[in-house]
Amino acid sequence: MTSKTLWPIIIKLAGLYTLWQFIELAPGYVNMFISWYSPVEYEQQNVALWVYFLQGIVTLLIAILCLFKTKGIIKVLRLDNDDEAEILQLNIHRSQLLKIVVIVLGGLMFLDGIPVLSSNLLRFFEINKNVPFFKDPTFSWLVFAILKVTIGYCMVAYNRWFVNFIELRRKAG
């Protein structure tokens, strides 16, 4: 493995991690959109909403760039050396390494989501409120926890699909 093949792998790993962080921010976005029309402290909520929105867009943009525009990032950061003599002794195929990373990230996401899901389920059913479930502030966290556990499970169980998708995008771009 040369440095030309190592840098794309590292950048794609950073993209997967950034995408994971974007998914973690999703409940905050949902809570802000639900409370958008609250008459109390409208200006502060408006500013916070735009900050969350900007943060989400930047995070998602970084993830997309890292995953699908890897060659452009390598050129901008000048990581592409023309030295082919610099061979790294890693005897593992790129897709196998991506498979390992997808499994590890999916496992972390799954294991991190289980306690959050269980506590949110208990909190959601424990509190008896006279509000519709979708307006309950804990509902978005419950949905997030369910999605996090499901996505983590899918990343572990169907890792080949994720690796094939990343490889196809790499070959197409």
C-alpha cells in the first residue's frame, strides 16, 4: 500500500465519522424546529435555530466532501506525493479495510445507542402528559435513539452494502 492509497482511506474514515456526528446532532435540530413558533424568547430561538442549521449544513458538507470528493481534498491539502517509492507494508485490500471501519463504527453506534434508547423509552412512557406524542420534547430523542440503534445494526449486519456504495462512488468520481 502506498501513500496514494492510504490518504483516501483516512479521508473516507474522517467522512464516515463526520457523518456519524451529523446523525448525532439530529435531535437538536428536530427540537429547534418544533419549538420554532414559541412566543417566548422568539429572537433567541431564531438565532439558535440558524446556528444549528448552519452547523448541520457545514457538518454534512464536510462529510459529503470527505466521502465523495476525496481526490479534490488530497489535491487541496497537497497530500499527493509523486513518490511511489514510499510503500507502506499493509497487506490488506482497501475494501477490507473499509469493511472493518464500517463494522467498528456501526458497532460503536449500536452500543452507544442502546442505553440512550432504553432511557428515552422509559422516560417517554413514564411521563403522562396531555400533549400529542410528536410535540413532546422527548419524542425526537426517542426517534433519534431508535434510528441510531437501527443504523448501527445495519452497518454491522449489511457492511458489504456500505463498502460497495463507497467503492462505487469512488470509481464513478
